Amino acid sequence: MQYFALLFCLSWSSLQAQTNGLVTGPISGIVFERGSLHPVLGVPGSSYLGPALLKGVDLAEASPDGRWVAFARSGQIAVLSLADGVERVLASGSSRKMAWSAQGNALAFENEGQVWWWRVSAELATPLGQLSDVTDLVADADGEFVFAAVGGAESGVYRLQANSPPQRLATLEGGGWLSWDPSQRSLFACDQRGVWEVGWNGGAVRLASQVRAPAGLAVSGDNRYIVVADQALRAVLIYDRFTKALLEQHELSFAPTRLKPLGAKVFLLNERSETQPLEALSMDAGTQVFFIPAGVQQ
């Protein structure tokens, strides 16, 4: 595995990084794709993928505060400190889903049919509960709770915490996606039936029903919009967070495969391939889709 240590000094909106002299300038965010973790350099609409910060991994997720990268590789789940390059193994196994708390102080991850979590102050991660077919995870800001979307026979939204069995809060069809609002006072879920607001203690209220085959769910950083990427519709659906009205169905020329926040109002929509560039949606000044080309050094 190869990696370069990062030195972060500003917030995500204006993050600056220096990577052993190889990467300088504003970073819009960090994205995992094709087995590598890359910084997105520049500003929305005029950005590109920088050289890989981490290579040869099965999955990687950078913390919101830019201090850590969690990754799965060769039967181990580990974290890398981006301040000093020190790597720490958290558990043996493999992972398909990872999620950091908003403060970057706790990590939730799926590990071969179990949900685990790790606090940055702890040496090792600990299992929270047995859940198969986890499709999405979120961790609350304080790192006290983990919420999981699960498919299969046990399909639903679950809340997990230390020393308690997983609690099923709501049903989902075919798994689904989860998201917080920025204040983390509300939990949202999305499945093929629509968008739901899920109560922390159970129950769900449907907010929208236009969804067909969701590929991702997010709440904008300003807490004004709920955003859904839909593969079947080949579109991004944008709802008013408070009135629940569908404000826009932004048509795409491709079927989105994810909706990954890359800032308060920018979202990644797909994975890069030989024929498809990395595409992103910006809601900063109207709604527009732009592609993120790869830089010279990859």
C-alpha cells in the first residue's frame, strides 16, 4: 500500500493541503474510487482529481475534519492519521460500508455481518451488533449511536449503541439509504417507496413518493434541501426540506450510482470508468452537473 501524509489547516469549505510537495491548493473534498483515495482540487465547476493519497484498498472513507482515513485492505480494517502518516489496525475482516460522525471523533463500519464502531481515543474497535446486508450507515455527532439501513429478510432502519441489542425503528423495502440534516436532529431514509423521516425511538413518516430506484440520499449543508439520486429515473430529485415539495427533477444523461456529499452543496453522482468521467452535481448557484477530470499524476 502507498500513502502520503496530509497536513490539513482549514475547514472543508476552504481546505488547504500539502502532500509531501505533490499536492497544493484548495481541496473541495476527498473521494474514493477505483481502489484509491484522491483529493478533489480546485472549486466546483473547475476542479480535478489530484494524485492518489491512498492506493490498493478495497474501501476508504475520509473523516469530515480531514484528520483520518478509514480503509479496508487485505483482510484488515484500519485507520490512517493524515497528520503524521501513522496507520492503526482496528479489526480483522472486510467492510462494505463506513461512516464517520460529523465531528470525526467516531467511526462506524460494517464488518462481515456485524456493525462495529471505533472512537479515536480507543485502541481497538468494538462490535455493536449482528446485522447482515447493511446498505448504509450513519453515526450521530457525538459518536453515541449508529444507525444502519439493512436489506434482505431483516430489511429496515436500526439503531445501535453499546451494550444494547439493535433496535428496529422502521421498515425499508430492499434496503435503502440514510442521511442526517446538518444539525443531526432528524434522520432520513430512502427506499423504492419514497423518502422517510425516521423517529429516533421508532416509526417513520413518508415525505415523498416519487422515488423509484434510489442510489443515494443527502441533506444539503444549509439544511434547506433533501436530495435523492434515482437510477431508474436517471435524475436527481430535489425537495424542500420543510414543505416537502418537489422543487426540481434534474434530468441526467446517465444513471447515477451514488450521491456522495463533496461539500455543503456539491454531490458526487457516479464512479469513474473507462467511458464515463466522474460527475458531480452543484447546487451552489442553481443546479448544474459538471465532470471532474483526472489530473496528470494518478
